[in-house]
Amino acid sequence: MILSGSEGRTGYPQVKISVNNKVYYNDVVKGQQEIQFTVNELNTRNILSIEMVDKSPKDTVVHQDKIIKDKTLKIVQVLLDKIDIKNYIYTGRQKPIYHYENQGPKITIGDHLFFNGAWKLYYKNPVRLFLAQYHGRGQMINTPEKQSIKLTHKPQIKFYQQCTCFYVRLKG
């Protein structure tokens, strides 16, 4: 995954990354950083959590009613089993821990963390199958007619998935 931390008054954000409450990363993110780790547990249902843990009201620097410096964290890219989940990342939710009561919405959706609090993303293993089903659930393939056609051709589909095809176009 690639995260980008921006500097506030007291430095860059301290970030904790966990899967199913097991911490895999707990360190400062300075600028754009690539973070890699392997999750050996193959639970069916998983929760990826990314959390900025050390922001205080002092980290936001305001000059003439404009924020000129702030400690924030941006989720630039997340790869699960080498799959870029850029379209699925916006299903992640954060429950921000604000500095003051009633400061903002109870839940935020997006790829930026402006306050402490865990951003959580739910996924299932195997990841490829989960994402294919997630993205395909609104497609016509889920109608009974399309399902019967798909099941008829499933042996051919399996055969072609095992092949690697190369196409070369030559100019003559």
C-alpha cells in the first residue's frame, strides 16, 4: 500500500495498520511511503484498519483563516493480493475522533484521514473472487438466464484461463 503523510505543527502522522486487530505497521509516515506486509491468516471475513493516532488540535496551523499546514494522511493505493482496489477503497469508512464535540460527521467516506480514528475496510478471502463478485453483482450475468449460459460454457472458460495468449500485429 502507498500512504502519504503531511506534516503538521508537531510533525508527521503516526500511523497504525492492522488486519483483524493484529498490528502490522506502527510508525510515522513522512511524505509518500510504500508499506508492505503479508497477512498469513486466511480468515474468510477480514477488516483492514488504517489509523492516524497522534493528531492534536495544535497540528493544524491556521493563518488568516486559512489552513496552511496540517497533519493528515492520504491513502494513495491499496493492493490486496497484487490487486489495486482503487474502486473498492471508497467502501471504507472512518469514525473520526474529533478534537471538539459535534465538529463533523460521525462517519466519513474517502481516502483522506484528517482526524484520529480507524478507517476500516471489509473484505473476504480469496480476494480475487470477492472483488469479482462485488463488482459483478449489478451486472446482467446475475440474471437466471445469463447464469445458465455461463454454466454451460464454464468448462471452456476454465480452459482459457489456464492459457496465456499473445497477439502480435506486424506492419508489412
